[in-house]
Amino acid sequence: ASADGSAIVSFADVVPAVTVDKVASEAAVTEPGAVVTFTLTLTNASVEVVTISALTDDVFGDLLDVANPDVAANTCTSLPATLGVGAAFGCSFEAFVAGNGSDPDHVDTVTFTAQDDDGNSATDQASATVAIDDAPPTATVIPWYATRTPLSEIVGQTYAVPVLGPGTWASGEMRVFRSAVI
């Protein structure tokens, strides 16, 4: 005896899933800023291979662009075109984080987008925060006298001297309290 039969099998398209993590090398920089290295980890959490279609940073631009002038030492431009199932790939770039101590923290977000072979997209985002620390003020006193007056003659005297700070001039006073060898 023999028998024939048929069955209908449906296949459901599974959309891809990706993740991205972002870490800054510095938790804080001192004003006016410094170069920070940002490290990214891109992971394919899908059941099939995905093609990397975009990797952008909302502050520093297209991280797949080798001519991006906002970043340096960018290894993200050498990402493979595809990520296998469960595969992860790391890359990094350097960028100047600028600001003043009174500014809010620097926060920038990277967006990773990939597609499967059916044209379905998956996107994930990750942010990194870098605080901007206030730099303590500095001053340099520049004496205005042209002759060498013995310290014994200027002890107890008050002199007006210019005070040079970063980018500014201010007037100040200096009072000599005791003699010293300079």
C-alpha cells in the first residue's frame, strides 16, 4: 500500500536585532576640553547574517566615512560589511570634547543600523557622557618697576601691579610683608 500527502509549510520572516554599546575613555575633561576615545561594540543578535548599513554619531557624524573631519584614529571605517549570527565587532574613534565648567555634560549618541537579506532593518542606540570640569583660575604677576630696589626699602609698601590671567588683564595690588632673597 502506498499513500500520498501534502502539507503547506509557512515561513515567517524574522526581523533582525542588533545592539550597540558606547564607552568614553574619560568620565570628565577639564575645560576648555580634551581628546576622548570612544569605544563601540556592535553585536548581531539576529538569527541570520546582517549587513551594516549605517553608524552615525549625533555630534561627530558618519563614523563609516573615512573623510569625516570630526574624528581621528577612527577604526570604525574598517568594520566588516556583514556581521554573522551572534558576532560582535569593536571599533573606536577619537574626538575633541569641548566645553566650559559651567556647561552641561557632553552627551553624544551613536546609532547603529543593519539590514537582513530580506531588507528588514534593525537599529540600536547608545550614549556616552563626559563631564566638563571647571579649571581653577591661574594668575601671573608681572612687576612694573624698571629699577632694582632693595627689598628692605619696599617692605610694607603697597604696589599696583597688573595681573595676567588666561585671556584677561586685571588690576591688583601687592603688598610686600618681608624681605626675601629672589
